[in-house]
Amino acid sequence: MTGCKLMGHHERKETHFGTVHAKFIPMAAQVLFLFLSILCHVATAGRTCPKPDESPFATVVPLRNFYDPGDQIVYSCLPGYYSPGGYRRFTCPLSGIWPVNTLRCMPRVCPFAGILENGAVRYTTFEYPKNISFSCNAGFVLNGTDSAKCNEKGDWTPSLPVCSPVTCPPPSIPKFAILSDYKPRAGNNSFYQDKAVFQCLPQYVMFGNDTVTCTTHGNWTELPECRDVKCPFPTRPDNGFVNHPAKPVLDYKDKATYGCHETYVLDGPEVVECSKFGNWSAQPSCKASCKLPVKKATVLYEGEKVKLQEKFKNGMLHGQKVSFFCKNKEKKCSYTEEAQCRDGTIEVPKCFKEHSALAFWKTDASDVKPC
């Protein structure tokens, strides 16, 4: 270590008077010698270097609280960071002030990973030690990891994944069904959103959707079911008849035909069908016709004036409608009210007044101007 050099007690001092031994140095000189020794020690102690400043993403070796002049330190970047100059070496000077550290450590950058075919990459930066995450579009599945990290060497760990298409194996065929439309593409498999269509064998009924679809999970939507459906023999209606196939049992889609006896009207469809739920599409019945409750009246029927006793001399059939004319005495005008035959019964409007044949002077309501 560089220090102060002062004469000891037994050293000699050369002067122009010759050699003088230290023991002959006056007392004042000895006091000065002691003072200079202390001052030299203080000056030497003040020239130590302090603990070096921290540098982002760098280490200092060796790291101490103070250093003597001549001691060396080395700044180097942490793993995952680099500097174009590599590292910085500094020596503690006599001044006790470290030189300016120009080392700048920057994070390593991993290769660009912003494009994933049939998928997406989510990231903020590709620098160490950042993570990126991956996802695939609908119909594709990750083959590999869902995230990766930029490591200390500037590589992605683990390696980047790929998005592979979702495939479905051939669909199972329900009992009593056949595939009517199915075109596999990937070998014998299907891709996402490919479809298959089923059809039930004759006399079997399909419950569910006849079309299934390959899902994002690699399976098919719910398969339909084909059932053997039977209907009971149809019941003969009162005052009518029913015809059906001469078979021991009646199956899905079998039909039955209904009819009524004279003066009766069929209420419902003439032909009914055995439905997929094991019952008939309708239950027709035979309704009775109506006897005329009045002997003489002019009525509206399908928009025309007709004589009730002439048009319906055999009675009104179930469901037929007529409108009777009524008088408004205050306004001296006429209006109509409707009546309908319902299974043998018809109610004549209370406002209608039937005139006797002898009351020839009375004006019929149908001849009065409408209100």
C-alpha cells in the first residue's frame, strides 16, 4: 500500500552541516514528527473507495462496503441480460472515487412469435423473462403448451405449439337407422362442423334431430333415436263410421278415414294419421243437423238474402250460419244478428220477430233500410 514515509528515531538526517543523529533532534521536532504521522494516517484512510453503485440487471464481484486503492471490481450482466461490451473492470484509485460505470445491461429478445396459424398469440413483449400465451380458433386444438417463456438464452421454453384441426371419428349409427348423408374427409374422420344425416328404417319413428354435427370437442352432437310406434285402433264415432287398414296392428303413418250418417256432419278432418307419439292426429265426431225453429224468415246466408224455409227445408247442418234481420224501432232501420247450428241446436236472436201470414200489412225487417 502507498503511504507516508517519515524518519524513525534511529534514522539519520543529512544536512549541509553533516550527519546528525535523530537523538539530537530537538523536542519540538519530535512533536512535529508525531503530528505528521497522525496526519499521514488520516489522509491514507480517507482515500478508500466506497461500496460501488448498483447497475440495473448487473452484479458486482467482489461486493464490499469499502475498497483500498488498487483493489479491483468487475461489473457483469445477470443471466438473461447482455451488454455489447461484455463487462466492465474498475480499479479503486488513490482519489477514492470510482470511475463512471458505462455498463448497460439489456434483456435478451426471443424470436418473433406473433403469428400462430389457425390461432392467436397474446403477448406484451418478446424480451426475457416475459411469457406469451396461445389459443386456437374454433375447430382447432393446441398441440403443445398453452404458454411459453423467453429464457436466459433467448429461446422459448417450452417450444411453440401448433393448432391442429379437430377431428371426429365416424358417428355411431342408432338402432333401426341408416346414414343417408355422410362424407368423411380426414381419412375416415370428419372435421369440425362436418355433418352426418340419419334416416330411420320404414315404420320406425325418429326422435331428435336427424342431423348431427362434429363439435369443437371432437365428438358428435346428440344422436337421434328410432322407435317402433303403434297406434290403437280408432274408435267409431256416434252416428258415423271409420275405415282403417286391415292389419293386426296399426303403425306410424297409417291412416284412418271417417264419415257420418245422413243428416250428420263430420266435425274434424276426414283422414287422420297415426302420429309419432302413438296416437291419432285427430278424433273426428259426427254432429247432428238443426231443425228450423221458425216457419218463415228472410235471412242472410253467405252474403245473400234467402228464404229460410226454402234454403234449409231439410234443416241446417252443423256449423252452418245465418243472420236474422231485426228492427230498430226508434231509428226505423234494420240490423242483423248471427245464429249458428251447433250439434242439433240453434238459438234464434231475441230481437227477431216472426210475422204471421195474416199480418200482411206489416213490413218485414229484411225490407227496412239498414241502420
